[in-house]
Amino acid sequence: MLELVANKPRRVGFGVMQVPAIWFTAVAAVLALSACGAPSTTASTASSPSSAASGSPATASTDACPTQLTPAQTEGPYFKPGSPPRTSLIESGMTGTRLLLSGRVLTLACAPVAGVTLDFWQADAGGTYDNSGYRLRGHQSTDAAGRYSLETIVPGEYPGRTEHIHVKLRAPGKAVLTTQLYFPDVASNQQDSIFDPHLLVTMQSTATGKAATFDFVTSG
Ligand SMILES: [Fe+2]
């Protein structure tokens, strides 16, 4: 069964440690990152599975190996099979804050997982899903470095739900993992009964909107 984990950034308390401990911690951090391979910042400069990512804002780094499994979440009532293969969900006339969501699919040992299909679906800026067509729905596969990149908009809230993006991950030979991603600093997160902070993306503002990163990690 495919099991995914959230990538939890690691913080180093430099301000409270003695000098030898600082040196040791810094060396350990470098070694850990080396073992993980390149951090996600590479994804913004190296070839992307998405040609649509060209010219997009740089993404934030998810620079640590994961330490825990990503929780699965409910599919909800609005999933539709058969979404088109595409890495940009932006369409002419679409309103909302532009969002570049990117990251990797990794194993617990930080090895990239290629060929994982990520099927995204979300509400529009007004909190409405397209249930008759495929607006704001699309799927793509991770590249050889386990990377994905999606151009979309920040989804709107709807009754009972904070901002979120749904995703199904299908890895070759593995069970499907269905989950949702959330956004930091959204007041409604605390009123959403299924909100899970382990599924928060890392977010930053860009010249054109927002850039978010999230690494999914399989158990192997
Ligand atoms: Fe939803």
C-alpha cells in the first residue's frame, strides 16, 4: 500500500546551543541534505514535468527529508475520473490569486519516485466546483526526479471547508492515496473539522501571486 508522509521542515536552534554543538549540527544538516539529494529549489531551475511552469515564479524550498506518513483524507463529493493531462489549470477569464504548486514525491529514504500520477481537483475562487466539465481538474506524472508542478489559483472556501486542493496519487503497483492540501495563515483552517496541519503547504508571495511547495513521500 502506498503510504505518503508530509515533509516537515527542520529547525535548528542555533541561538541556544554552544559553539561545538552548532558546528556539529551544521555538519549533520549538510550531510542530511546530501543524503536527501537536491532540495526542491532545484525543481524551479531544472527541467520540470510541466512546460507550463516556464516563466513561473520560483518555488520555496522543502529542504528536509520527511519523518512521518502523510495522512489520507476523504475524497469528498466532487471527484470526477477522467481529468485531462495538464500541468496548468488556468483558463482564459479565470479569476483568483495565481498559484504555482510544486514539489516532489519521495520515499522515506528521500529517493525520488518517478511516474507517480497526481490527479488534482479544486474549487474556483468562489468556492464552486465544476461538476459538469473539467475546469480546475487535471492530472500529471512526476518526472525522473520525482517532481511535479501545477499552475492554478488559490481555491475559495465553501460552507464547512477552508481553502484546500484535493489530490489522488497513483504510484505504479501501489494503492491510490487520496488526500488534500491546505494553506497556512487561513483563519478558516481552525473551523474545518478535517483540516490537518501535516498537510499544510509551504507558501510564499511572488510577483504574480503565490508559490507553494509540498513534498509527498512514499514508504518505499
Ligand atoms: Fe473540496
